[in-house]
Amino acid sequence: MSEPKKLFIKTYGCQMNVYDSERMSEALGGQGYVETKTPDDADMILLNTCHIREKAAEKVYSELGRFKGLKAEKPDLKIGVAGCVAQAEGEEIMRRQPLVDLVVGPQSYHRLPEMEAKTRAGEKALDTDFPEEDKFEKLKNRPKAKRGPTAFLTVQEGCDKFCAFCVVPYTRGAEVSRPADRIIREAHDLVERGVREITLLGQNVNAYHGAGPDGDMTLAGLIWELNKVDGLERIRFTTSHPNDMADDLIEAHGTCDKLMPYLHLPVQSGSDRILKRMNRSHTAESYLRLIERIRAARPDIVMSGDFIVGFPEETEEDFQATMDLVEEVKYGYAYSFKYSTRPGTPAAERAQVDPAEADDRLQHLQALITRHQREIQDGMVGRTVRVLFEKPGRLPGQMVGKSEYLHSVHVKGPEIAVGDLKEVRITESGANSLAGELL
Ligand code: SAH
Ligand code: SF4
Ligand code: F3S
């Protein structure tokens, strides 16, 4: 047998890109590729890119520039760009960086094997279609390798919401849900390979409406089906939109034992004027009432969110409304970003906020979020949580895993194995993680 070819994949952006990178690696596995951890010995380099903010998109070009030397030494090396920058910029990437051999969008990567063959024949390969066929089905015959205790599983993709700042509806396309039976089959397959926790992914995961045995299924319906899978211990999902937080999903947070008490529910701003300008179609008040209902169903739930500061026309008063909302919700985690102009989106045409002002607001918001995050984490000390252990820690004999609430927990215990789910009493709260001891 010939030496396997080596594939180096670098992943940027959201969890869906992480899932997609696994699928691309498996697709190219059929072409005789195995993954390598460094670009230096690779026969193919794939950058799986993100277009969400300008910085993320520009990073791709500086990264590509760095491969010039490698390509000069090794003319057979193939370089590909996948993901959302590939979708948004297409052929332009090859014009800007001629060493790129292949450009593949997020909806066409099941066609990678043919594209790779084309590059081997010395041609350039470009595919940014939104094909009709189900890419997940094309990819299902994958190697059954053992894997770690946690996995992502894409159930829904794309978005029809068109928030005024966001590229996702353009890069991922229209909202599509996968049929429930295929997801359940994939979950069984993951569990057989050692997975104990699955995070269901979608750009609007709670809008899930995939075909089930009796018509369309909701996300809650799907979660209840997965709750029956033996050996699967934990279910999470991300990312949700406030407008799609259906009653049955809220209820499941109170009643479904495998569904974890953590919810990522981005609000973006606390100002109704800005929310309207963002085309979010919810208000600060409706969001707060929603959280009240979620907390009534599951009082200990840890909330997480996303914020944009410095959105066009945001005033100091609008920003204060965001601070007030954060003060009221108290997030266990929250991700905040300075608004980044994305060409082609409606907000790009509007009056921009002074960047220094936006930086200042971002700092204030992040300080408040960090304070809450720390308070919630510190509040875990003395409590007993269940930890799913994922890997060895930095210290000898130490293992690290995640609690139900997604906090990282360090435990000393040479007897603990990766994949164990154990009760831990929390003894300490550090900068970014907890420490505890086995019960
Ligand atoms: N589908 C998810 C997340 C999409 S992108 C959702 O609807 O919540 C992740 C986050 O990036 C968004 O929640 C938003 O806070 C941020 N984001 C998106 N576009 C942005 C832009 N143009 N500038 C800054 N942040 C942005
Ligand atoms: Fe982007 Fe809005 Fe869709 Fe989320 S809901 S992916 S922020 S357009
Ligand atoms: Fe980025 Fe595309 Fe995800 S733009 S955040 S990789 S959907």
C-alpha cells in the first residue's frame, strides 16, 4: 500500500465549522488522506474559514500568505479554502492569492473528493453551489473510529432571519432541517464510538423542524427522541434565537433529564430602538419575560448570550439599555463583539459609531459580563456537580471535564478515565475554571 497522503485542516469560526471540518476530513479519508497536526508535512492544507467579522475574514489571507514557502518547496502541495469566506468571496480568493488550488463552500463539501482529484490533475477547483442533494447523506459512510466523549451534531443549517449586521444567511443559505431519523441514526453511531454528550448544532437550532414519522418534529421532539438513546448521557444545543423558543422546548428544560441546564440565547442589544434597526423582531422586554419563563421551568439554568456594541446609530443611552439588560439577566457566559461592517448587509450603509467610542463601550460591557460570570462560577463552590471528564489536566494525575453548567472542572484522581461521568464537590473557583474532589 502507498503512504497515506496527509491533510492539515485549520478551523476558524463557530462550532458548525468544527463539525464540518470533521466531515471534510472523513470525505478526504476516502481519497487516502489522514490528518496531520502541522502544515509542514501536509499534502493538502484546508482552511475552514469564518466571515462573521472583518478580522476573521482578513486573517485567512495572512494565513495563506504564510504557506508560500511551503508551496515553493513542495509544488505538489494543494491548498484549499472552505467555509464562509469561500462562500462569500468564491473565485476572488484565487485572484487575490494564486497559490489557492481549491475553494469549496459550506454546502458543497461532500464534493471534495472529485475536487481534490481535479487539483491533482493540475486544475483549479471551485464549488460554491447550494446543491439540492443532502450532503449529510453523501457523507454518511464514514470510518467508525473511536472518538472522545463529546461531539457536535448538525441538525439544522442556514438562516432566514436576516439580521441587518449578519452574513450568515448569505454564506450558509436558507434555513434547512435534517430529517429526524438521520439525526437519530448519527447519534447512535456516535454513542457506539464512545460519545456520551452531543451538542446539537444549527445557526437557528431552535427553529428545527425536520421531518419525523408523524410530520415535522420540533427541536424539543427531537431532544425527547435522543433522550431515549442508551449510552447517551447529555444533550445540549446551540445557537437559539429568542423568537423560536417554543413552549415545548422551555418545558423540556424542566423535565428532560438528559438536557443540560445551560442555554445560549443571544439578544445582541438591550435597546428596542437598536433591536428594531437590527431587524431582530423581539424587544428587550419580550426577551426578559422569556428568560423568566425559562427560569421558572429550570431555576438553576445558566444563561449565555451574544452582544454587539457600536451598531450603527447606537447612542450612549442605547448602550446603557444593554448594560441594564445584562445587569438584569446575569449571564454565566456571554460573548460581546464590536460591530464589524459586512459588505452587502443592510447595516453597512448606515452611519457608523466612532470606533474609539465603540471600544470604550465594549470594555465596559465585558467588565460587567466578567463580573457576573465570576460570581456565578464562585457560587458553585460547595455544590456537588456531575462532571463528564474529557482530558488530562496540566498537572500530573489531574483530569478536566465539564459540569452540567458547562464550567470546566479540574479534579485530582488518577483513577478517573476520559469519558467518566462522576459526582464532584466543588472546592475552589479559579480564573477560568473550578476545582473539586470526587465524592
Ligand atoms: N446564529 C447565531 C450566531 C451567529 S454569529 C445567532 O443568531 O445567534 C455569532 C455572533 O456573532 C452573533 O450572535 C453576533 O453577536 C455576532 N456577529 C454577527 N455579525 C456581526 C457583525 N457584523 N459584527 C459584530 N458581531 C457580529
Ligand atoms: Fe445571523 Fe441573525 Fe441569523 Fe443569527 S439569526 S445567524 S445573527 S441573521
Ligand atoms: Fe463564521 Fe460561518 Fe460560523 S461566518 S460564525 S463560520 S456560520
